[in-house]
Amino acid sequence: MNRQSMLVIGGAACLIGVLQAQQQGGGPADSPAVSVKGKTYTPASILARNMGTTADQETQFPPHKVVGNVYYVGTKTLSSFLVVTEQGHILIDTTYERNVATIKKSVEQLGFKFADIKIVLGNHAHGDHQEGDAAVKAMTGAMVWAMAEDVPALKAMMPGGKEHPVDTVLHDGDKISLGSTTLVAHLTAGHTRGATTYTARVKDGSNTYDVVFFSSLRAGGTVTPAIAAEFDRTFALVRKLPCDVPLGDHPAEYDMEAKFAKRTAGGPNPFIDKGHCFDEADIQEAMYRAVIKERR
Ligand code: ZN
């Protein structure tokens, strides 16, 4: 059984990466520890923060507007975003197949039609983010667009033996346009070979904001020289992205729950948070540098 099929069958994609890292590091089970802005992180603490419990991964978070035509339709710990346009919708991350019914419910509770999803995107080829692609395509007829470098891993992701659909292959810098919205796909490899960060300029009232849907930046598993080269490029690239609204593939990466709780009618939108756009990159780069140093 290769690693990818383990990821799909096991479901706990990220856990396997950390276990491998621990085994190959040869050091204490959960190291290194890094301190960023007064908080300490270890590989296990980041994983626990991202994934929560199995129930958290499957429990609907109240669906809500993030900014402009961007909505949150995911669970407590697995992000899924709906970008609504007059020509249909874009769904970023279907998460686990067993969550698709919950995502559909969230889309409908916001007043939109699930069948209006025309394009499915994913932030990276792990089951907790893209296992549901085939199910969403079957229910909506949407096209699945995927970064070329992640296509082999996606093709190995076959829940229930279903073929993983890939209708359009993306390359770094490609644009995805639907209605009046355009997303740009940025290859931000490292966590997987084709991990993808999407950016969009979104109108909200009379203002326009740069929204960044960050991919995972977490160094799980073995960091080979090739993967290190990917991360070095990725960390430099993401810090240059124009950003007013940072989002992430796990809600904890952008403090969703706290921001959601801060929303008030007529008050400032807490998701517009330019000052914290690169907090998650800071944490993940600190961990990545520490991992490289420890295992050298
Ligand atoms: Zn992952």
C-alpha cells in the first residue's frame, strides 16, 4: 500500500505525516517546539488545533458570509468556502465525502442552490480537503479544477472506488473566472506537491478587498531537499500576496471562531484583518525551519 492510499483509507491524512516525521526524526516524540508571538507550538499541538476531534471535523459550523460574495460552508475544523456569482458558484474544498451533505445544508441555509455550484477547487490533495470532490460533481455536475502537481495524488483518492474527477488542470498563475469573480491559483507546494493558494479581489459594498484562501503550509512528514525547495519558494511567495482577508484550510489558521463571535450588526467585519494575514505563515515557517535544523 503506498502512502497516498493509506491517506485515503485512513482518512487522518495529516496524522500520518506527523507520525512519519516523528519516526524519522529519531528524537523525542513531539518535537521540535517553536515559539511564535508568545505561543508555543509542536507538531502535535498544530495538528490538534487544526483537526480537533472527529466530531469537530463532521459538525456543521454556522454557515456565514465572510466578505462580499465569499461564504463559509464548512465544519468546525475543516474549511469549505462558497464563492457566489451571478453565473453560478465556486466551491473551495469538499472535505471528507461524509461531510458533503452538511456542506449542502449550509449552502441551502444561506439561501443558495447546491446545484448552482459550477466549479470545485481544492487547496490540497488530502482526504480531509478533497475526498468529497466526486460526490459533489455527481450531485451538481460541477467541473473539478486541480493544480497539475496534485493530480497524481488526487487520482489515487478514490472513496468507495470512485474515480477522482479532474476536468481542468491548473498551472501556477492560472485564472478561474465565473460571472464577475476571478480567482488566481498560486502553486504553494510543500505540504503536497500541488498545494494551491487562491486569491481574489472581492467587492463588499463600496470597497474592494484582497481575499487569500491559503493552502496548508504545514511541513508534515519527511522534508526532502526537493520538498524544502518547494517550501522555501512557497513561504517567500505567500508573503508577497496582497491580503486584506486571510482564510485557511482549517478555521483555526485564521481564528475563525473568535472572529465569528466578534461580528456585530453594522460593526466592522472582523474577517477583514490585514494585520494578521501572515500569522499562520509565521507559525508554519518557524516550525519548518526548526524541523530542518533538528533533522539535519
Ligand atoms: Zn493535509
